[in-house]
Amino acid sequence: MEFISQSDYALIVNRLLRCFGGKYQEILDEFRAEMQLAASMLRFEDAARIRDRILAVERIQKRQSVFYNDTRKRDIVGFYQEDKLAICLILKMQEGTIINQENYPLTNVDYDSRESILRSFLQLYYSDKEDLPEEILLPFEPDDFANINQWLHNKLILPQRGEKTKLISMAKRNAFHLVEESKLAHLRKANRTVFPIQELKDTLGLLRLPRKMVCMDISTIQGTDTVSSAVYFENGKAKKKYYRHFIIRSIDTQNDFAAMQETLTRFLLEVDKEPDMKPDLIIIDGGKGQLSSSVEALAQSAHSDIQIISLAKRAEEVFTPMSNVSVILPRSSSALRLLVTVRDEAHRFAINFHRKRRSKRTLESELEAIPGIGEQSKFLLLKELGSVEAIKQATIEELCSIKGIGQKTAEHIHNYFSNGE
């Protein structure tokens, strides 16, 4: 049997009373502060337990009924659309309390406007309803509003301010989560890596599921040949056709902040060319400084709505733009494993590109030592034979067979390497 102190017991009772009073945000703020403190002290198991309490309170908060200050019967219509999927839902309010939620998924609506979808839904939903509510709150004006409103005996209301706008916001938020859950269910059926993505969204408080992620990394040695990489993952799996690497041109000394800004800016130019590349989340390899400089570049772009975080190698800390305090994910976290996998892939891709750059420069410098060999000849030799070692081993006949390399040039090259120069 475990015992707790009187002060801890009093804290639990106090939190329960505040929970019954609907003061969820106060409790969540306290839990988050405690989780950060536990993580900073490397008490990861305690931090994980507090995280589970946060998720439990958030679930209760979402299910909690909303109370209104009158007894009118209301229908509150929620709507959210993304690509080919839309959700219309109805929150049923009686006696000032939301007693039920009805959900209506709509598919293959990508060519319809939201106004026409809402009009069709209202016509279908209320066509067989004899007992209409006193008010029907709408998130926006549907097509043919005047006729629809007359048909429904002028019950339609478009709230612009006050408590009713909060009801509409809640209905829209519920519709949004239903669309996200629907997509998540589809991904589960497709046997994809979705659970780490969901955990990442929940733990970091992201607005959208980070189904499409890009991680950026810089590679340099003493400020020379600085290059960068951007690797692309969709639903937890690498999508190499969207990989990009860049030769950093804006700086000639080691400056990871400026290099990362250039990388992000140039990647977003690629997104402009191919909109399907637009990610839900950008991951920066680095700490708070790299994240801050990247946030500046993102804010100046046409894609400032993309979510962004950074992952620092020291203790695998996650930084977000909204907080100066890092998030420490438990080492058992599938979300952390996904982040590390993506980051390591970005590092590998950048390092390989950097090595190729240095190798190419080494090859070219060795060929430059041969008098009379110009840029065109170097290009032809390397294109055909692939390496200086292969050029060294080639006979005069093999060199002459390369289009653009004449007999005299072939003899010159062969004699150079044969004489050990």
C-alpha cells in the first residue's frame, strides 16, 4: 500500500473540485508545468505519467456539455471540408445543454463549394423533420439562403458575436477533429505508420496531423563546401522523389543560422513549383537559435501557415515557436523515434552530398595537375570513366575512344600517369 502526504491529498481534492467547476485550463497549465519540470530533471517516467493525466483531462474537456442561459431548442451546425471529404454535424441543444451530436460524413465533394454543400445538407436533413428547433445556428451563409430560410420558417441564424459564436466555433472544431479521425482511420486500414504521427500532434499541441514532414540539416567542415538537405516523409515513410539538397551560396563562412534560412527559403520555392510537396510540418535539425531564424524565414514566405519545430541532438529536445522551454519526449515514445529517424535521414543525405562535393573537387584538382587538360576534357573523362583511378588505368586506345578526346590528348594523359607524375 502506498501513502501520500496530506498536502498531496489536498492538492488532488482541490483539482477534482476545480474539474467539477469546469476550470480545465487551470489544471492543464499546472500539469504542463509539472511535466516540463520532471523532464528537465530527467524524471521521464514521472513526466510520462503527467502527460497521460493531461490527455485524460483534455478528453473530459472535449466531452463536457455546454450550458446556455435559456431553454430554447437549438440546432448548431458544424462544417469542415478538406480535399474530397467534408463533415456536417448537428449539435442538439435543449434546456441550455448540448444533449447529442449527429455526424454526417460527405465524400467526393472536392468540386463543390462549401456554400452549395451546406445548402444541400440542410435540404436533405430537414426535409422530413416535422418538429423544427426554435433556432438553427449556421457557420456561414449557404447558397440560396433566402429561400432555404423561408422554407425553414426563418429559423436560420448566422451568429456574428457573443455566446452563439462560441457554439459555432465548438461545432466547427468538432467537425475538424472528425475529418482528422476519418483520415487517420483510413491510414490505419492502409497499414501505415500513423500512431507516432497522432502522438506527435497530441504531445506538441499541433493544429494538424503532421502527415507530410520535411526535415532540414546543414553539413559543413570548417565553413567550406556548406551544403544542406531536405528529406520528405509522408505518413511516416520516406518519399524520396521530394528529397532536395542545396549548395549554400549566400555565405562563405560557417553560419548555420543563415544556411538554414537559405535552405528553407529555397525549399519553399520548390513547393511553389509543386504544391503537393507542401508539408504539414517542418523539422529543423538544431536548437532554439536555428528554430528562431527559420521561423523568421517562414514568416516572410507565402507558406507561413506551415507548422515548424526543431530537434536538438543534446537530449533530443524538441523546441516549438510558442515556448522557450523544450519538450522532452520519453525515450519509449514512438513520436520521438519517428523524429529521430527523420532527423538521421536528413543528416545522412546531407553528409553524402557533402562527401560527393569534396570527392568531386579532389578528382578535378588531380586532373588539373595535368598540363593542357581543360574543363571540357575533364568533364568528358569523368563522365565516361567515373574516377581518376579509372583514368589512370585506361590505355591510350580506351582514352581515344571517348568522344572529344583526341590521340595527342590521350597520349599526354597516359604518359602523365605512366611516368608517376
